[in-house]
Amino acid sequence: MPRDAAKVERPTARTMHLNLRAGERVYINGAVVRADRKVSLELMNDATFLLEGHVLQPDAATTPLRQLYFAAQTMLIEPGQADLARTVYSTLQDGILAATDEPAILAGLKAASGLVDAGRPYEALKVIRGLYAAESALIEGAGLEAPPLAQTAEPPADTRAPRSPAERPRRQPRSPDPKADTMAAKVIP
């Protein structure tokens, strides 16, 4: 057997090194992983991940582009909600495209949309973050205030997913003693 025939071309595995501090979280393929101490992780295969520092909280999604970012982020963090998040993303994007003619934002949205359509929402997040400064200048120049999240990112009522446990109102257990319920109402808001 010739020596050249024994050589097998193996594709180079794409690995990703993540360094986490104690208490830091990373979202990997929809799972939340929290480091209890400083740790270095090596992702050996293709995985979708989002570092905690890039996670936008719902109350911080106060501008149209931040709401768009939140929808794309939801595709990564909650894969089970990805279809609904894509619908919200598309609706938000259409609204932004109709509201602006800013060339930087239009070009960025086109690039981000292509990435989302290609199943690469992580890269779309980077593009959208890069548009924040242009959006900020546009909003400040117009003297506008950012709309609240609920007004622009709410999906139609018939497609809304069930609320997460954190969003559900807490039910207080009823005690057979009415005095205990009165006391509990004073202690538990």
C-alpha cells in the first residue's frame, strides 16, 4: 500500500474556547450552564451558545432594534420558542423597515435577516448590536422616546406561547383559618 494512500484528510474540527468566571452563565443549545468557579470550557462540536454578557433582559428591550435583538436572542436561548420568535422577529423587522430610511440600519437589517434565515441568529445578534449607535442617533435626532416592549413585540393573541413560570402570577395557598390568610396577605405581597 503506498504511503500516500494511508494519509486521510480529516476536516479540522471547529472548537470554541470559553472562559467563565465564578457564577457566570452561558446558554448552550438552549441549556443554561452556570460555573460555580472559574472554568474554561472547550466546545468540541458545532453548538449554539450565548454568553451572559450578551443576554438582553426583557426590560432593557426599549427600542425597536433592541426588541429585534431580543427576538433573535430568544431563538438561541429557547429553541422550543424559535418559530414564535422568528414570527416576532419578522414583524419587528418589517416595522423598522417601514419606519426608517437610514442606510446603515437598512443594510444592517438586510444582513441580519440573511443570517437569521440561514439559521445563524448568533451572528445576527452581532450585526444588530452594531446598529445600536445609528438607532440611538436617529431617535435622539427625532426627539422621540422608545416605545415599551409590550406595544411592539407582542405576537398576535392566537399565536402567543404560554407564559413562562416566572411570568405566571403566584397563587397563594388558602388556609382553613381566615386569620392566617389575613396575616399572610400582610407578609406576602
